[in-house]
Amino acid sequence: MRPFNYERVVATPDALATLDGARFRTGSGGKLRHGGMSTAAHFIAGGTTLLDLMKLDVVQPNKLVDISRMPMTEIKETDDGVLIGALVTNSDLASNPIIKARYSILSQALLAGASQQLRNKATVGGNILQRSRCPYFRDPSMDCNKRNPGSGCPAIKGFSRMHAIVGVSDKCISAHPSDMCVALAALGARIHLQSTAGSRVVAINEFFLTPENHPEIENVMRSDEIITGVQLPASRFNPENSHYLKVRDRESFSFAIVSVAACLEIDGTSIKGARVALGGVATKPWFISESDSLIGKTVDSEIFRDFAEAALKTAQAQKHNKFKIELTKRSIVRALEKAAGVI
Amino acid sequence: MTQKEVELKIGKPLDRVDGRLKVTGAARYAAEWKLENLAYGVAIQSTIPTGRVTTISVDRARQVSGVIDVFSYKNKPGTVSDEEDAREDAERLFLFQDNEIHYAGQIIALVVADNLTAARHAAKLVNIEYERESFQTDLSANLKHAKKPEDAEDHKRGDFKKAFLSAPVKVSQTYTTPMETHNPLEPFGVTAAWDGDELTLYDSTQGVYSTKQTVAKILKLAKEEVRVLSPFVGGGFGSKLTVWAHVPLAAMAARHLKRPVKLVLARNQMYGPVGCRPATVQTVSLAAENDGRLIAIKHEGISETSKFKDYIETVADGAFSIYPSEHALATHRIVPLDIGEATWMRAPGHATGSYALECAMDELAHELKMDPVEFRLKNWANKDYASDLPWSSNSLRECYRVAAEKFGWQNRNMQPGSKRDGSRLVGHGMATAFHSVWRNPASAKAIMHNDGTVVVQSATHDIGTGTYTALTLVAAEKLDLPAASIKVELGDSNLPYAPVSGGSTTMGSVGTAVAAVCESLLSNLISLAINDSKSPLHKKHADDVVARRGALCLKTDESVRETFEAIVRRTSTGQIEASVDSKPGDEEEKFAMSTFGAHFVEVSVDADLGKVRVERWVGAFDAGRIVNPKTARSQILGGVTFGIGMALLEHTLIDHNIGRIVNADIAEYHIPSHADVHDIDVIFLEPVDPHVNKLGIKGIGELGITGAAAAVANAVFNATGKRVRELPITLDKLL
């Protein structure tokens, strides 16, 4: 690891003041807007991604601004839902009674991720900004368009089993690794951002960007912004009709080959509301935009299969991840069946 | 009752005597020795598989405050012996003799600094440029280059080809196993310290003597000038049987800098320079009569190896030995590739070979429409078919029967894919476990002090297996002492000689030596007492005197006694010693010796998503006499868990476009988590084996993994009807 300066801030204005001009950083890891091995200052909260990447030399911040003692640790009920502070730990969020009762999908997704030790440290803001697990990204001696724009993507012709099949480009097929964000995408969460110029709220689906020609740009955050919280809309989904399915090689402490967050509103056998999102197979937490097409349909495995076919119609696979197309379809069906309570 | 009060003997469960040291952090591992003026090394590894270093720029690294030097082929810290006896090791370790690159991950430079932070930082600043050459890292693409290894013979009996052709029922299939990486919990680390021309290595090794000898040869030192300490080892699984480059490099740097140097490989640096289990391609052909009697067996193994050191994964030895067939053929071929050195990994040859053999046995049983247990019972070998010698002991049939009954095998449905539990398919599978038994020469010393306590010494190792505890039990039985009165000292090359701790040989070799040395100590003690007029045992017959709870007494009248303490106190030295050198006799010429076992496994497979889960496991094992049931059980649990990993998870992934390993950390190189491992029921059958060694111990470190992956694969077939002949059985192979 390279040496760095360390500064601790406890108030938001102080934190924002550290984001001077061209220097920018977000939470744990975060995007690298300008690509390359940025030496810009980084915020650090739990550090569960950032410290790894610093040891691997993938990020080389000259300064860490420790925001972990800032007061963004509350989970508050608001008029239109719940506002989660950016520094709430994954453990606290997963076990929060409001979240468990009304946003079960989020609790399930969090508990499917990482290990208890990591969840105790990892924060909501950091989880949103966690970086790719692509082995070519994580080794600075290899080519990678995300880390070193224009250098190429060895994953496409290389080892691609853990890579994405939707939202990919010919520049990058790296899968977004978060479980939490898949649930947030299903719930239609909105990200609260703040800068010295003011604050704004961005829907999660607009927050993340697919790689296109610029895999180094992973989200819409500006260099002067910090994530302050995540707003969940008013709850519509019963815990029993929310199912997070994580398919992985190892039963614990392993990233998703595919994950599905399925939330249904059901009246008898009739679907009144549906939101489905995918993880492990997409370059960003992937809300299935056809989710609404399930509304008005009856609970039926064939209907779920048709829905899965539609959701994957643009999927593009490489040699090692071809199986993910069929696996994802089956996983969508399984998650919907579980959410509908038919299995 | 505390452990101290229980009468201790071989076969009584004893908690680890070093448990407290380990949980309190007092057990000292290789990277934990705090030496004065210690310098810290960080290795830099090649990022290409073949070619040479053209430029190595160290100026920026040298400018980092605290950096002492950056060594590479341009300024190697010392010379490597060019004597004949050192050449083989020097030429496989690449100790900066030149700028050639032989595999990705080869150590090509070494940063040394006053502190680890500076060394790590400086390592990032060393800029290396290469001239690349073409390379081959893919076994499956290079099978045409398979060659017969120089020191391997094909094993033949009868006429396999003819017998196979005319046989009524047969199978012939090819199975593959991937490269695997050992991943012991304790990383590879060494601290090298010189005192004049004398070198002390604080190492993490399965061989303090072999390390001492190898390093002495490489550095042109007399053997007595090197001391290797490795009192605790956090696992090795075979990867620490060998000296790897970081050890002599640390020693060379320490000598050059005239201060101790510590060099630890980080987890992601351990994929390449410290060995791997090579990938294999195995073809097994079996033929039987209609009644299930095996007629012909052929096992052809091809394994990858590095281009600089031939290693043979001897997959075919089991097939030639443990099943009766008049006609058999066993062959090994190797394919040299541009990869790091292949080496022994837990049950080398047997773990991989038994996967193919025991799957093929299951396939043939299926063809015969025979129960796999019945098929194996029918083909129990009443002798070793490889050597034609009788078994020293063999409880394999009992293993099948006892484990099958405990498992409930009779309820198994032979029709694959016929048992369903919701969305999951349930299957049952079994396989034979077997491992060769060897014994090596070993020495031990025992010292009784004037407080009646005993120190037992031997230069063997506790590689996490529980050697300290098991040897305590052996000494306790021989001397009738509580554990608290016995101190076992291991892992120091200044102690009496012991062989490397590999091949499940430690207890058979060193346990036997410790038993003998304790007997010798006792005999010395008795002789002192009966020849001393001050002793109540004066002039008694040695044969009439026995040890009882820290004293000598008459067998016939325990009231005629004298404590060990009192006897030792009267000696001029205040202690009594005994030393023995023990070695195998002619038993290997008279008997075939092997451990055996039977695994029975239930798996469930998600019918739609393909994920395999091992639900429960029953295994019965014949490893001869069990010294400590607690740690022996742990050995089987570890072996089976290792087998579950082999069956379902482990795979060192090489991107053959770049010739590099791309899952070099334990987040992506999957070993089983607790959630992957469920009930494992371990049963020991303990046949009396009077031939294998005096204690009747056959060894248990590797038995658990043999056959384990096959048992899982066979259960997956029973669950799904799909034969996966390519490990690991990941879900994509079952969609």
C-alpha cells in the first residue's frame, strides 16, 4: 500500500470542503470518473472495498477523509417512506425492525452478502459505490478499460464466468457485485446527494450507468458530491411476497452468479404490483423495466417464464457465461414463484 | 473430571495440549518472531508467464524512506551453489541467477526495508519491463505433448486389451480434475537470522530437517550451520514439504545486509511460487463379468507439470492395487507447461485418482445394475494386486457394511433422478477411500527431570494435525503420567531427526520412535532403582517393576514403590535421558500396507438451478489404531471437507490468453464455508495390525479426502442422472 494522508471529519460541510475542485471522491471505492489510477482524495467509511483496492494498488488515494464518525447513521420514517443514512452499517440496516417488516427484500439481500464481519463495517453509501470484482480490474498489471480507459478488456475473451450478460458493452462486461443495490433497485430507491452547491435526489436506476464507451464512469455523481442517504418509497410489498434469490457457487461469502430481487403485490392469484431486479448478471443493479407487464396477470409459472424471456432478450454472453442466460431465466421464475408463495 | 485426572493412554480422547497457546496467541508462527534489528522483505512477482526481464527500475523504490535495498538478478544478494547436489533445487527455485521468466508469479525481485509499510510501498514503485515469449498453460490443449516421465514405469499384468475387448460389461470414460492451490491458513513466511556463518530460519515448514539440508546445500553451508525452527505450522497440505524460493532469498538478503530479514508471502502471492495440485486428465476403463467380477482395469493418467521440474500426479496407483483383476494397466504421462511447480497436495495421486476410479466403479455398477456396495464387496481384494503381498490388515469390507448401515443405504433408490424433495433432487452415493501407508526412520529423545516431568523431543512437526497431543498420549501411556507432566518439543532441526510430515507418516514413524524412547527411559529408570540400595525397589527384578502414576512399583505389590522424582533426584545430573533411532523393519517386503474407508453421501441438487448441496455424510475408516480419537476425527472432518471443496468448488483458474491465474484470493478461489458442510459422521474401525509398526498406527491425514469427491459425484448422478466427469461440479454443469 502507498502512503496517504488521513483526515477525520464529523460534519457534512467539512467533508464537502475536502472535495476541492478537481479532487473528488465518494465513499468506499467509488467511481473513477477520469479513469486511471486516480490519486484523488477518497472518503472512507467502512473501508471494506477501498482498503482492498489500495492494497492491490488499484486505487492510490493521496488522502483518506474518514467520514465514519459523521452523523448519517439514522433510519428515519418520512412522509413518503424511509430515509436511510449513508453511514448505516449493512448489519444495522438488515436487522432494523422497520426494514425487516416493510422492506424485507432489502434485509434479505443484505444478509445474503459478504460475511457478518464485513457487514458490521460496510455502510450503505459504501455498498452503493463498491467496485467491480472483475479480476482484470483488480490487478493493475492487467489491461482494463474501467481502470485504465482504452487499454482493452481481457475479460471478454478471457475468464468471463462471473461477468455480466446484460448492460454490457464491447468495452466492459464487469458485473456490479452488490446484493444490497439489487434490492434497492427493486424497491425504486432514490439516492440523496449533497454538495456545497446544494442537494439533489437521483433515482437508483438513473444513478448507475452502464459502461457503453466509458466503463470508468460508473454513476452520475459529480466530483463535488457525497451520498448522504437513501430514500425508500412507501412500502407496498409484504415480507412474504418479497424474495431475494442468490445463486452462487459457495453457500456463504461468495458473490452472486445471478441474484434476483422479486417483490409482488398479490390479491388472491392476481398480481397487483411487481418489481423485479437482477444482480450478478448486469453491469449495474438491473431493474427489469418490464416488471409492470406482470400487473394484472395471474400467478403462473409460464407467465413468469415469459416475463423472464422478455427480461433477457437483449442478453449477450461470452464463452464462459453463456449458461447465465438460461440460469437467469430460471432464477427469475424461481424468485417470482417464491414471492408469489406457490413453492 | 479434568483431563489431568483421566488415566491417559492411546485411544483416549485428549484435548489439544497446545490449544491454550493457540487461542491466546502465545503459539509462535513463522512471521511472529520478534528479532532485534529485523528488516522486512516484500517479494515482487513476474506478471508474464514466459520471457525475460529487460528493465527493472528501482530508483523510485530506493527513495522511499526506510528502504534498504531492492534485489533482483542485477544485484543478487548472494551466490547460489553450483555444486552438483544443489543444482536441482537452485535451478527450480530461480534465485535471481538470471533474468529468465518461467511462470507467472515467479519471484523476480525482493524489496527489503526497515518496516513493512515502506517495503510494501516501495514494491509498488518498482517498474519492470519484459520481453515476452509464447507460452502454453492449458493442459487440455497440449495433451499431444504428453510424455512418459523418466522415472515412471507403466504397470502391467495380464493382457488388458484382450480381456477388455472380450468382456461382457464395460465402461471407459475420461475424467478431469483442475489445478488446485493449497491455501493453508498460515501463509508462507520465513524469518532468516545470521550469527556469523550460522543461519537460523524461523520457517513454516513440514520439514525442518529437509529445509535445513536444502538451504545448506543451496547456500554452500555445512548442515550444522543451519537451524530451522517451525514449532507451529498453520497447515501445509503438502505445499510446505518443499523449500520454495522465498526461504533462500530471505537468507541471502539477511546475510548480505547483516541483519535478520522476514519475508512473508501475501495470500495473493501464493498462487504460483509455492506449488499447486496439477490438473489431470484420466481415462479409466473397467470390464466385468455379468456377475460383477472385475476382469480388467486400466487407469491412464495425464497431469500437467512445470517445465523446470517434473512432477507426476500418480493417479493410477490405486486402481492397480485395491481391486482384483487379472488384467490391469496403469500409466502416467506428464505435460510440461509454463506454470509454477506442481507438487504434493493432500493425498497426491490418490485424491485425484480415486475420483476417476471410484466414479468409473459407480458407472460400471450402474451398467451391471448392481448396488455399488455389493459390487465393491464382490471385488474386495484379499491381497494387494500391485505387489502381490498380503495386506498387513484390511477392514474395508467392514467399513462398507458399518457405514452403509449407519447411513441407511438400504433405502437408496438405484434409479437416478427418482427422489425429489420440493425443488430439489436427492441422491445417494458412495466410494472407497484408500491411502498407502509408509513409515520412515525417525529418532526421539526423552528426558526425565528431577520433578518427575518428562520432555519428549523429535524434529517432527504439528502441522495442525495434533502431533503434540498425540505424542503426549503415546508418552503418557508408556510412562503412566498425566498430560501435565509431559512436554513434547517439536519443530526444531536441533532436535533428534524426524522425516518430513507428509504422506500420513508422522504417527507411524515418530509415534513409534516416541513409544520406544519412553520404554527406553523407563528401562533406564528401573535399572537405576533396582541397582540402588536407597531404593525400596533395590534388587528387584526389572521385569517385575512397572510405572504407575509417576512412580515405579512392583507389579505384584504396588505398595513397594518409589516416585520417579525420588529416583531422578539421586542421580548426579538430576535427570535421566534416553534416545532411540527407530526405523522400519522388513514389513514392507512382507506386507502391503494401506488405510481404507468408505464414504456414504447424501446430496441434494436444485432441479432448476443446478446447485449441489452435500446434506449429510457417513464414513467408516480403517486407519489402524487411533491414537487420539478427537484429533483423528478432526483429520477426517478436514479431509472430507477438503473433498467437498474438490468435488464442488476448488479450481485455480488460469486465463490461457495471458497465462496467469485470475482467482488468486480466497474470495474467488472457493474453499468450503461452514454453510457448505453439514453433518459428517466419522466411524473408526480399529483392526489390530501387528505388522505395520509396533503401535499398529496406519496414519490418517490423507485418508479422508480420498474417494470423497467421487462419493459426491456418484451421489449427484443418483440425484440427477447426470455424470459430471469434470471437477468441480459447479451448477452450470448441471443445468
